[in-house]
Amino acid sequence: MEAPELAVTQWFNTPAPIALAALRGRVVFLHAFQMLCPGCVAHGTPQAKKAHELFQNSDLAVIGLHTVFEHHAAMTPVSLEAFIHEYQLSFPIGVDQPGENGPIPVTMARYRMRGTPTAILIGRDGAIRHHGFGQEDDMALGAVIATLLSEPTPP
């Protein structure tokens, strides 16, 4: 399945909005999280930060997606900016566009995410190659990333 485009209302840690189409030819690690999600804070976000640091000299693009489907009043962009600073996150982070017909944000619905944290790996060809929910082992996720990075860039 080709990865749907992100629906983002605001970006942090990037001078310009990011489009997945512009990243074709690279491997993308999309880390969907909520700053008040215990699993995200304890595992998912540190894992994305570690992947960003370990693979910074590769073709891996790590992108955070703050996808809020609960506690909307507490998880504002101002709060997210403080969270990003506090946890020293340097990879680009987008705020998922609120859903029009309920609490599920647009990108979360497009990817059929079950919750947070969600780790999605997109191959160089733009296809979703891994869609994980909840806590995933660092070594297992690293192996998938390494496999995708070893694949040739499509013509």
C-alpha cells in the first residue's frame, strides 16, 4: 500500500513543511505519538530519537507526528513545543490535522492507526513496509530499518 500524504497543521524542527512525495527514494520512519501517552514518553519517542541519532548519516528520514485523539485541551501546540524542548527532540514533528467527523485526526485515520505509539516505516518506493502499534523491540525495528536502507533506490 502506498503511504498516504500527511495532513499537518503545524511543523516543528523544520524550516518548511514536509511532503512524503519529496522524500521518495529515502526510507521514512513515521513516529506517531501523543505527549501524554505513557508508552510514547517511556518508549516510542526515545526510540524515534535514538533512530534519528543512529541513522543521521543515512537515507533514513525520521518524522514525528503528534496525533491527538484524546485530551485535546491539554495537548496544544504550545505544550508540544515545550515537550519537544524538554525531551531535546531534533527531528521534524508535525501536528496531525484534527478530524472533521470525530476525535480521530486525519493522518491517523488515513493510516488506520489503532493508537499511539505507532511506528510506520515507508520504503524508498513510497510503500508502507512496516506498521507497528505499541512497544516494539529496538533491535527488531532496527533490523527492519537496516533492511530497508540496504534496498536499492527505485529508478
